[in-house]
Amino acid sequence: MATKLATKKVTKPVAAKKKPAPAAIRPVKDKLTKSAMLSQIAEQNGITRVQAAGVFSSLEALMLGSIHPNGIGEFMLPGLLKITLRKVPARKAGTMIRNPATGEMMKAAAKPASVRVKVRALAKLKDAATK
């Protein structure tokens, strides 16, 4: 009976793909309009303005969908910011609250329930603001 000889397959080590170096953070001296922002994104990433506008609108739709009443109620741009919703319950008329100016207790007007949008800065954004 013939036997098979096992041959070992020799492979060359594959070099790990290098991540592109992050763009150097340069201070922006002028207030950017949406158009200027799209132009800069397109230029830095080698894409057209139409493609940059598409990315921008996709990000916007993702953000709005996340904080939609039927959405998860939270959106995060990793390292930059976190947007959360906070449900505030209704307040009945005559509820006693503290007057911030005088410190005395007073009766408050009725308020309907509401939802507050809270935006929290994360590490990269805080670090960029303090450098």
C-alpha cells in the first residue's frame, strides 16, 4: 500500500498592516462653516466633497437615530463626546421648591414631563482643550 508523504507548507511571515498616522492636530484659527468643514475632510482623506458630505450626513443620521425617542437614547463619538437623554418627570402645581436667589421655599408652577439632551466631553476633547 502506498503511503502519502506529508509535506509541510512553508509560508512567509506577513508584515502587519500599519495604521495610517493620525493627522497632526493643528489649531484652527477661523470658525468653520459646514462647507469649509466638508472641504477640509475631503482634502485630508483624498475623497470628493460629495463623498465627504455623504459621510457627514450618515454620521448625522446615526446620531439622530440613536437619540430618537424609539432609539437607544445614547450616542458616542469614541474619545470625543457622549450624548445622552435624561427624562425629567412632570411637576405638579404647588410643589415646594427652593428659590435660588433668597433660599426660601416657594410654590412652583406646574411643568410637563420633558427630555433633556446632555452632551459630555470625553478624554481626547478635554485634552485638546487644555493643551
